[in-house]
Amino acid sequence: MSAYPITDTSGGNAAGTLILGRVIDDEEIEVMTEGAGVNFTVTGIDRVPFSTSELESLNTSKRALVIDGGVATAYSSFDDIFGDTALMVSVQDSSRALYMRGVLLITVIIILAALGCGLALILVLNLLGKIILRPLTGLVTELEGINHERVDGRVTVNESSLEMSNLTNAINSMLNHIEDEQEQIRKKNESLYKSAHFDALTGLSNRTSATEDLEETVKIAQTGGYNVTVYYMDIDRFKFINDILGHRLGNELMQMIAERLQNTFGGESIYARMHGDEFLVCVEHLEDKADRQECASRIMDLFAAPFQLRDRKIEVSASVGSALYPGDGLDADTLIKNAEIAMYQAKESGTGLYIAYKKDLHDALQRKVRIENQLRTSIHNGCREFLAYFQPKLSVETGRIEQCEALIRWNLPEGMIFPDEFIPQAEESGLIVPMTWWMIDECGRQGRRFSDRGMPMSIAINIPAQVLLHEEFTERIAAAQAAMGGSNLEIEIVERTLLDDIDMVGAVFKTLHEGGVEISVDDFGTGYSSLSYLNKLSIDRIKIDRSFMRGLEASEDDRSIVRAIVAMAKSLGIIVTAEGVEDQFQYNFLRGMDCDEIQGYYISRPVEADQYINFINEWNEHNPQD
Ligand code: C2E
Ligand code: CA
Ligand code: CA
């Protein structure tokens, strides 16, 4: 039933109410029930007994659920026009069936949700695979494809995602970097290998690699039962050539010799530059002495033609020694050492000679070889085993000591070695050059100390020909001289050096004189008789050889020679020093002769710098300057 208020156009109070009603009978309800597909019942409110809470729910929400004995009934109330409950519509079902329907519904919802999630997951994975995994797998495959020893491959991934191409670029630039590094490492290894196995100047094998190769060859020869001949070759007077021509031409000569060696022995044998001007050649299957001699001649023939060095033609010869496997040694080191000893023997006998090793070759030669090797090590290690000793030169006129001679000493753990034993080796091997550089510097340093202690000294250094004509010589002297305070340097040269190349020597002397360096002729009277060079070269001083002192007392001849030398020097205005003066007789004789300076054990033995300083202090205190 519905009610509507009735009004007129004046807008005042309602004129009445229109009430409309409709009867719903059972038949109609049945039709409605059928249409809705649900069985519902229409009753009055009073027909159902409600509890208080159910009534309250009905009043507020117009709905109530009553569960009774497994049956659930849902009520809806409809109000009449006065707001009172007019009728109830109810739907009834068993609560179990409801529960089952609920469960069914939830199950269906869960299944649907699971299906949905699964589908979404597949979709996402597929998407992920497409965007990330596939390119990553591709990347990994490409990376695996790049051999880790060769990184010159590059990664390509056909994927347009920005991240992927960034990653690819990053990997590629990393690969570039690694490739560069590897290249550098390869180059470094190569140059390390080269410098360890090849001689930088000539490109021939060096000592290390020649020794290794010979060791290998000897092993094979042992199995094969055949022999190996080891030749050691040393250029005659090479140091001299080198120092006179200068290092650059000397190096060129080395290269030319290496080239000839390669042309003759290339391909078939071991051939190497051992160091300096020393070469090694090893030849297998030389059955008898004649074969070995013939092979040695092939080596010497390398020098048959002169060498054209720029505008100079140079004649060069070599000394060769050989040692035979198995007769003269069973391993590479012994064979090389014995061939070297034989070479020394050849050198001792002249130039351009060949000698085969024999067991009874002099022990002295063995010592020579050892000394040369030790010298090389000492110099290589910074000359710490060398010492400069100083021996005073007394001025007869003033009675004071303001000059000395520096004499080298070699202090090895097994004892002190004197210059007579190692200077010849040093000259022969060229080691005299770096050794003298050390001596010059050391005299510069000590000269400075003498000056600082108020006793400036003129220090004489012994200079052999190779050093005198060396291109660095005058500069090195000047450098040492500049650092000496009031002290200064002097050089002692033996006569034979002066005559080597008198024009070149003259030029060097001129430079030295300009720098305030005096020049003495050492061991005077033992060598050449020509005296014309004394004036020509503006010699400042001569030192009468000590061999004449020994005979002064006993021999009238020696006395005459000394008298003549002193007189000649005086007439040329040259200072005379007598060296090797050991006793009072000699001293008095020389004083009587008007000899200018005395050097010898009679005054003092050569001593170390500190001892020298003490000695001079004391000496000069007793002989004050006028
Ligand atoms: P030298 O230049 O004739 O030097 C003089 C030698 O005679 C020194 O021998 C010295 O110790 C020794 N001596 C000095 N007074 C007497 C004496 O009264 N009686 C005797 N019997 N001997 C005396 P040392 O120091 O053994 O040197 C020997 C040679 O070695 C030197 O002869 C010199 O030629 C050479 N030498 C020494 N030091 C050097 C150096 O630094 N460089 C070069 N290139 N040669 C040097
Ligand atoms: Ca000397
Ligand atoms: Ca001397």
C-alpha cells in the first residue's frame, strides 16, 4: 500500500492523502516466487516469534536472520503507510546447504584467483625472459666464447634495451682495456726475454742464453756419443781501439764483427757475444785436431779483411782459445771457462793466435780469469771494495808535504789485493776505465776533505792510455777538480802512453793545463830514450823510476844515470821527483843532487785518507812555512 499527499496550487496545507493498495494473494506470491527462482513466504509479523535482539535488528535494518535447528531463515519486513510492520517476507534454507554454497563459492573464487595469478606469473616471466634473461644468456654465451687468453673478441647482443646496450658497451670497453694490458704485458715479457737472452748491441745470443744452449747441446752430444768444440774469442787490443775511436765507432765495429760471425756460423752452431769484445762459437762433430784447427782458422778469417768504419779502415785481429767436450769439461760452465783460459794463453803469446786448452795451462791464468770476473762484479756493485791510499811527496826545498800520489787498493773479503796484480787485468778487459772514473771522483772527494782541514793537496792519479784518450776524460777531471776546494789534481802517465798518438795526447794535455792540472811522466828512465816529447808536450814533472834507487849505494852506473836525469830535467825547467826512496843514504844522495821531491817508504808508505791527514798534520807542524 502507498500514500501520496494531495495539494492545490495555492501552496498551502495538503488537502488530503491518496492511498493506493494492492492485495498479494498466494497465487500471486507463487508467480513471484517462480519468477525470482527462490521460495519465499509472506506472513504477518505476528506469525513469527522473534527474540528481542532479532526484533531490534528488524526495527533498525528491517532485516533479521533466525537460525533454528540447522535451518536458517532470512526475514525482511515491509512497513505499511503508518510506518508499522505490515508483512514479512522470508526465505528459508538449511544452514548446511548455505555453508556448502559459501564453501563452493570461496573455492571457486580461490581457484579463479590462483588461475589468475598463474597466468599473470607466466606473463611476467615471459616478459622478464624477453627483456632480461635472454639477452643476459646471450651475453654469457658470447663471453664464454671469448677465450680468456685471447680477449680480442667483442660482445654483441641484439637487444635494444638501454641497460643491455650499456652493459654490453661496458663489457666491451673492459675487454678493450684488458686487451691493451695484455698487449703491454706481452711486450714487456718479450723485452724481458730479449734482454735476458740477447745482446742489445749486436742482437746475438748473450752469455746466459749461450750457456743454456751449450748445456742442452752437451746433453744431446752425450746421448749421441759425439764431441762439441767450444771456441772463446777476444778481439786484440779492442779496448784501446774502442777508447781511441770513441764508443760509437767501437760499437759499430762490434756490430760488424757480429755480422761476419753470423754470416759464417749462422744456422748451424751456437754463437754469442759473451760481453765486451768476447764471443763464443760452439761447433759439433769436429773429429780431430786438424778439424778443430781448421774451424779456428775460419774464426780468425773473420778478421782477414779490414773493417770500414766511416772514413777509416781498421785492421783487427782476435785471439781464440778452445775447449773440447768431453775431454776438457763435461758441462757448459767448465767448457766456457777452459776455452777462456786457453784464449788468455793465446793472448799472452801474441795477437791473432789460437790455442787449444790443455790441462796444464798455467794456474796463474785461472787466477787471471777469476780476478777479471771479480773485478767486473766489484765495479758493477759500485766500487765499494776499492780504496784510495795516499803517499806523500816531500818538497826537499821547503821540507813540507803539499803533494801526494793516490794509489788504488782492492779490499776483498779474502784480503787486500795490490794493483800490480789487478791493474794489468783491468787494462786488458777495459775495466780500467770505470775503475779510474771511480778513482778520479774519490780523489775529488778526499781532496775536498784535505782542503776543509786546512791542508790543500795536489793529488796525482795514475792514468793509463785508454783513459787518457777517452772522450770523457777531461770532463771528468774538470768535474772532480771543481769540487776540491784549494786542492787540485795532477796526472801521472808512463812514457809509452805519451808516444801512442802524440798529437792526440798533446791536445788532451793542453786542455788539462788550461784547467790547472799538472802532468808527470811516471817510471822515467825505464822506457823510451827519446826525450823530445818532454818539451813538445810541456811536461811539468818527471818521476825517476824506483828501480834506480835500489842501486844507488852499490852501483856507480845507477848514480850516474840519476845524476844525468836530474841535470837534464833542471836544464829543461822540469821538476824532478825520486820515487821508491827507502833509506837515508838514498835521501841524502838525492838532496845533494838538488832533486826537487822525494817519495818513498823513507817518508811514508801509502796510507788511508784519515791516517794521511794525521801524518801531514804532524809533519807540517814540525816544518812550518817560512
Ligand atoms: P807506480 O805508479 O810507480 O806507484 C808507485 C808504487 O811504488 C806503488 O805501488 C807504491 O806503493 C810503491 N812504493 C812507494 N814507495 C816505495 C818504496 O819506497 N819502496 C818500494 N819498493 N815501493 C814503493 P803500488 O801502490 O803497489 O802500485 C803499483 C803500481 O800500480 C803503480 O806504480 C801504478 O802503476 C799502479 N797503480 C796504482 N794505483 C793505480 C791507479 O789508481 N790507477 C792506475 N791506473 N794504476 C795504479
Ligand atoms: Ca805513479
Ligand atoms: Ca812510478
